[in-house]
Amino acid sequence: MSAAEEAAILALLRQSPAADPAALQAALSRVEREALGAAQKAQRQAILAAMPRLADDPRDAVAGNPAGTRVLVEFYDVRCPYCRAMMPMIGRMLDGDPALRLVLKEWAILGPVSESAARALLAARAFGKYFPLRARLMTGPAPQSEAEIRAAAEAVGLAWPALASEMAGAAISRQLADTRALAREIGLVGTPSFIARGAVMAGAVSEADLRAALAGA
């Protein structure tokens, strides 16, 4: 809460005890609505300013149509249950919309295993195995150890020593740090977080809501 909002609420509370409780509640609700509106406006402005880094970072994997005109950005964690549960729905959207471009950002927020999985995925791009490894890691039980990540990588044809060397590289560390900083900059709070046309949708979003956001509804 900003200092101005706190001052407004304190001014209301200092009113006479005989003040109408309904009027006080209405005033507090108005302050809350105005604060929420201001926060949403600030977040949208931050997103629009960051769009080149959100939608056009060449380091990010892109699913669907690389030149698609409907752009959906997803911040996800391999071990996030909602991210995993939404995979089939996102797949259906990509299959059914030839203009959809999905930009994937690895935001490892659920601990060291999540970071290892994110590093493995980013490293797999150098070997042309990002999407096979992602499919392996995102279906079935979530990985609980680096040994399980290694097994998934080897199952899709990746040589672990080469992949592990790529995973430890400075470029991947920078990319993960940049993604974390970008998420903070635009006010994201958890995974999955989807961005479409300057709007943020977090959590288990419905297909209808995602389609409406992409359409600008």
C-alpha cells in the first residue's frame, strides 16, 4: 500500500465514531479499487515496455508458428503442477490456431531440482532436443532429482556429459538470471504466468480466458 493510500484510510478512520459504517465501507472499497486499478495500469505499462525481451528474446524456445501474430508468453517451472496440468490444453490451442506463437520462459522457482531441469532444457536447445526433453520432463511424475533429469535427457538421446557441460555454462546462468529479473520487473508472483497483449493471467487459466486475452477481449 502506498503512503497516499495509507493516509486516505487513516483520514477515514479518524472520522467521528458516529460516522455511517456503510459510508466508511464504501470509501474503503473505493480506495481499494483505485489502488488495484493503479497497480494494474503500472503493470501493463511495465509489460508493454518489456515486450521486446518478453516476446523476441532469441534465447527462448518458441512453439507453434514462429511468425505467428498471436503471441502468448509463458513463464513456467518444470515441477509446477499447474504448468504440467495445462500442457495438453496449450497443445490443443497450438494445434488449432496456426497464428499462435508460444514463447517459453524457464522460471525455476521451486528449488534446486527445478533449476537443474531449467538448465537441462536450455542446454538441450544447443543439441536440437529442447522439445523432446520438455515433453519427457513435463509428463508423468515431476522430476525429484538431477538423476531423474539425467535419465530423461538420456532417454531422448542426449549425452549427459556434453549436456551437463552446457548446463554449467555462463550463458545459461545469465539467461536464468535475466528471466528472474524480468519476472520481478513486471510483477509476476508465481507459475504459470501467461502474458498476452499486455495482460497477465496467473495460475490454472481456462482455455476460454487465454483465447479472450489473445483476442484482446
